[in-house]
Amino acid sequence: MGGSRLVMSKDKPGTLLVGQNQDFTSIQAAILSLGNTTTPATILILPGNYTEQINVTRPGPLTLLGQTSCPNDASANTVNIIWHNATGTASTGSYDNAYTSTLTVAPTLNSSLTGSGPSGNPVPQDPPFGNLDFRTYNLNLINSYLPYSAGPSLAISISYANAGFYYTQLLSYQDTVYVGKQGNTYIHSSTIAGQTDFLYGFGTLWVADSTLRLRGCGGGVTAWKGTNTTYENKYGVYIHDSRVVKANSSLDLRGKCALGRPWNALHRSIFANCYLDDSIRPSGYIQWSGSDPRVNGNTTMAEYIDSGPGFNLTGREEASNVTIEMTASQYEPYSSPKKVFTFPLSGEAGNIGWIDEHPEV
């Protein structure tokens, strides 16, 4: 692998090596060997396909580092972590979405469950917070259940934890990225692919300088379920300085894909300074459904200075009460990670110590 990350990880105490003919041939075995401690650790993963589910419950900072000769190019990644599962299908039956995820970062199973209803799975009062600083670099996290949207099939699931993904590809078709309760997730210089509601959850997700690849159009790109709290929260999904484009030129998606739809009426999502290709509907966002719109004065489905053939101001205006075109003053409270990521259970802003603000090498 080129660049400084490999050099630092090789010489850094606590670094484990995973690969064929190594002490660890599975990533999960290496993680389990670390124990439930607060000691920082790095796992360097050699090129190859790893068919396994990854589950991180430990609180100590953990970095999963994929070996590559092109550390600043996610498309050149050589490490594939693959799982093959979905729920709600005739062949799989129905169980919680959490069981399908290729990667889960959460302190307990119960805290990772999606659940159903207006507020999702009930979590015991004040559960333990999980990993304080989980990171991946140069990995492909894939749920390959079927090559179309067949049911929830998560690539990553983050709850009660802080997680950053850099030069990482997150690939599935439905519900690709799940950020659960008290989950904080930062995705930078990465690729996210999906078809139906592929950014969804309860927590806070920030996507920057990345590409969202539309593999089809179902539901919306985003589907968020807001939560009432005793403190002011900014739970939601924020996509900044990114591209929203069809996954390949053969797809006929012109005017068919929605930026999002409200999982409940407290949905909050903002696309800011993003390039939108012609796949995006003239209305931008849509209601949940005709009979169940889930839109009211508390719903934030918004844009700020978007561009490209998928940005149609006339279409947005004609679909009144759906897409909000924010002014500078409306956007300002959501304009940086420092303003939206809060500390667990307090609502205090500024929880960004776990973010790598300069991941390039």
C-alpha cells in the first residue's frame, strides 16, 4: 500500500495482520482477539475477498485498513468484505434488518435493532455507548444478496457509536447505510450504491466529497426517522459536496429517482452543493406515499445550492410543501459536522474528535 497509513500501521503497537496464511485469516477473529477494552488498535487487511459478518462491540478506537497501492482512490480498493443476506423476502422470512448487515458497530444486539413503528425498537434507558472512534480506509463493504432491491440488506449498521468511513465503497441495493439511535457516522471520499432508501436511520450521518450511485429508483435516496428528545437534536442525514448519479450509463432513470422520502414526519435531510444528474425527479423529494404523506411543519427535506440536470427549481416549486430550497441563514445551523454531531444523550454539539478531517495521504 502506498502512502503513510501503511507505514504507520506496520510500526504502530497493537496492529494486527489479516490475510491468507497469516495469524488471522478472518477479520472478525482479529477483532475478537482484542477483547472488550479501551486500548486503540489497527487491523491491516491484505487483498482478497472476505466472506463474513463483522461485529464491533468494543469501546476502544479501532481502524480497519485495507491494503492498496492507491490509498486516495476508493475504486482501486483490493479488500472486499462480503455478506449475502436480506429480510422480508419469501426465501429469507422476516427478522430485524440488523441481522442482515455486513458490518455492525454497536455495543449490544438490542441497541442495533431497527424495530418498527413510530419510534423503532425500544432500547433500555441509558445503554452503554459503544465504539468511540471506529474507522475504515480502503475497504469495500458489500451486501450481495441479489442484484436488485429485494428487501432490507444492509452494508453497514452503526448505533450508539462513532464511525468514520474513508475511501470506502458501501454497496447494496436496499437500506445500504443504516445509522441507528445515538449513531454518528461520517463518510468521506467514498462511494455509496443503492436503489431503495439506501441512506436511512435515526441518528446523524454526514456524507462529504463522495459519490452516491443510483442502481435504480425505489423509495428515495434518504429515509430518516426523527426522534423527539428532551434536548435539541440535529439527527438527520447531510450530503455535502457530493455527486448523485446513475450507477452506469445503461440505466434508464431519467426523472425517476427521489432525493428522499420521510420515514416519519420528523425526517431531516439536506443535500448541499451537490451535483445531481438527470435521474432526479423534478420535485426533488417525495411524500412517503399518497395515502400516508408523513409531511408536516416539522419535516425537513431540503437542498442548498445544488446543481446539475437533476436540479429543477420550477419542478421543486410546483411540488409545494415537499422540497425546501434553503436560504443561507436556514442552512447555517447545519453547515458543518461540528454543528450537527452531538455528544451522547446530552445534545451538546461539537462531537467531532473521532473524525479524520484530512484522510488523504
